[in-house]
Amino acid sequence: MRVTLVAETFSPAVNGVVNSVIRVAGALAARGHEPVVVAPSGEPFRTRDGHLVDVVRVPAIGVPGYRGLRVARPGVDLRPVLRELRPDVVHLASPAVLGWSAVRAAAELDIASVAVFQTDLSGFLRRYHLRALTPALWSSLRRLHNSADLTLVPSSTTGYHLRRHGVSTLELWARGVDGTLFHPARRDERLRAEFTGGELGATVVGFVGRLAAEKRVAALAPLTRLPGVRVVVVGDGPRRRALEKLMPDARFLGLRTGTDLGRIVASLDRRRSAPACRWSRRPRAARSISSGTARTAGCGPAATRPCSPRRWRRSGPTALLWRRRASGPGRPSSGGPGTPWPTSSSSITPGCSPPADPVHRSWH
């Protein structure tokens, strides 16, 4: 089967959407399918199994303040591209500008389309003080996703949220983590000693992700002033210089990938996941569990919000997440069964799905 993966951003940018597209393309190629990526940047690449995946680039523009990030120019006509590629299905990875062009072209050419909701764009508007644009954004997203034949969501929480905003035809596409790469066996005591400076009993708190305003990495600043705590920041982005000035005692490691990243994550004592994308797929939660690294309490000031999929909420030796609104202050979430999302737009608080084992889920 020929599958065209349409990505709003692609390499050399490093983010969750880019990573998921690469992994999905690799999984498709390994199963004998023919994936092709359509994106505003990037070059043909080889998957882990050695399959060559072609990248078709469309006219693009740069994003001020984001080095290496390019997005599609509005109004790109993808009909000629899809006619040439002749895909059996079009996969829309976190569709927005280029996604609109792709879903319209697919509809006109009678090609099946599947949209994947991965990024909370409304959260970005809130973070950058553009709340006034939220109604227009959801109107556009609603029409876009309802134009696709199917929208895949990563959690029941996401599905509930989209259904409330009028998006129909939803299916759950649960995500997981590479349990081989992110595994407790990769813990490196020598590396950890570098983080602590050899201090006995010190706690290493880490953040892994893009260093942008919406990630709220600055919330770690108070920890850098606590005795016996060492903060490690992994990643790069437009806020790096400002964060380095704000947290001079933190250790910034820059962009890390592969086994190097797995070793770092396994060597942390606590990890703080970025709370910005409230309805994102949250692979970080499973990554922390599979690495034997405890997560810090969810979302800091926003801890009462359902910022991680309820189906991943579990208490035990590696993770404990809180749901104050449902269980009262200081009590863990009950984790009882509930409906994935409401069948109407009424205000229904969804229950918690039975806990799943994220270690054994795959990225495919």
C-alpha cells in the first residue's frame, strides 16, 4: 500500500511530530508498504531497518525565532503531488496549514485520508497571549478534521476534548515508547556522578524537550536553588539563552538523541514533563516509567488539569500522578473505568480508564 505522510514540519527540526512521522514511516516500510513524506523541509532518509523513504518538499517559509524550522507556505496546491504519488491513503500528521491543502486535495482526488491529532494548538495561543484567536482556530480545526475520513486521537482525554469541539469520527490510536531505548538498564552511575558533582545523596531532576516558552521550563528555576538538587536540561530551542541566564546552576546538555538520550533519561531521579500541550499524546509519561525514572507531579500550577492521558495514570514504584479535582487535595486518582468521550457536547467529566502498561505499547 502506498501511504503519503503529510507533515507540517520535518527535519532538520526536532519535535514530536517529526519523530512520530519518522517512526511511522519506518514501521510502514518494515511491513512492506511504500511510505513517502510530503513536508516543507527535509531530505530522503533511511529507517532503522535500512529502508529509503523519499521526501517531497513543498514551498516553505521560515519561522522567526525558530532556527531550522520551516512551515509550508499557505495555499500550496497538493493535487499535482498526490496525482504523481498515487497514494492509497493520505496520513495527516498534526494537520494545520499544509494539512488543509492535503485534505482538500485528497477529497477532490477521492483518496482516503486519516488525520492524527497530536498538538494542542489552542494551548500555544494561550501561552503566547493570543486567546482571542481560539474560537477561529477551533472552527478551522473542526472543519479540517471533519473533512478527513478519520481522526486518530492518542487518549480518551483527547477524544473527549475534540468531541466537545464538534469533531466526529474519532478512533483511539494509543501511543507508547521504545522500551529498549528507554530502559533502566541504561542507567549510568558515572554520568550521574557528573550531574551531581560527586555529592552523595543528591537528587537529579531533568527536563527533556524543546526549550520554548510554552514548555514552561522556567518553572524549574526554584529547584536549582534547593540544597541537594541538581537540574539537568536536555534539548534546544529559542528560549535556551534566556533559560541559561535564569538558571545558571542548571546543566544544559543541548540536543541529544538515540542511546545517548536513553542513558541520560535513565540516569535521572526525577523528570518533569512539559505541561504545555495539554492534550498531546504524552509519550514522555511512558518514557519515564519504562526508564525507571519517577515523574514529578504533572503540571505544576496546573496540576488539577487532566494534562496526561488518564489511561496512563497509575500509582506504583515508578510513577504517581494526582487528580485533585476528582479525589480531593493530596489524594491519588482512583483509576476507575469510564467512557472514552461523550456522545454529545454536554459537559461530562470523563472517568479514568483502567491503567494500561505503556512499556509494552509501540510507536507503530
